[in-house]
Amino acid sequence: MITFLRRAVERRGGVTDRLIRALMNVYGLSVLEARVVRLTIAGESRSDIARMLFVSPNTVDRHAARIHQRIGRSLKSLRGREADELLAELEAKLKKAAPRARQRS
């Protein structure tokens, strides 16, 4: 079954707000850290990410270190099969959180 996150990643241009919000909510990433993950999954290099986000490559490296601490995966690994695993894990966590959110309403 293809879910909204996987479809967004396959389109590459559509990997934006939903993925960023999910990463921030589930893993506690900052907006910039979530954008770095999104761009990495989309196949961008470290220097390209720095240029797109108007930061230095060293800043991208610092974000990468924090991302690794929070999600337990390196940025390099997110360019391959682990990106699918991260998305599946993220979807599972969102599904678990959804019933709790409905109960509070």
C-alpha cells in the first residue's frame, strides 16, 4: 500500500509540509532539520542542501549530527533503503498518535 508520505517522496516535488510537520511532531526535529531530511531523501547533496537553505555546509553537518541523535539514522543512509524504513516507521507512529488525538477532541 502506497501512503501519502511515500507518494510524496516519489513525486519529490511534493515532499514538503506534511513530511516536515510529521518529522517535527514525531521526532522533535526543528524546521531546518526536517528540511535537511526532506532534501536528503529527495537526493540532494550536502553542498546543494546548504545552498538551498542559505546556510554553510558546516551548519548542514551540525543539523545532520542532531538528526542522527534524534532519529537514529545518518543522512547518508536516508538516500537509500533506510529512507523507506524511516517513512514506514513515521507512518506507524502517526497512526498510533491519531487515535489519541481523536480521543482528546
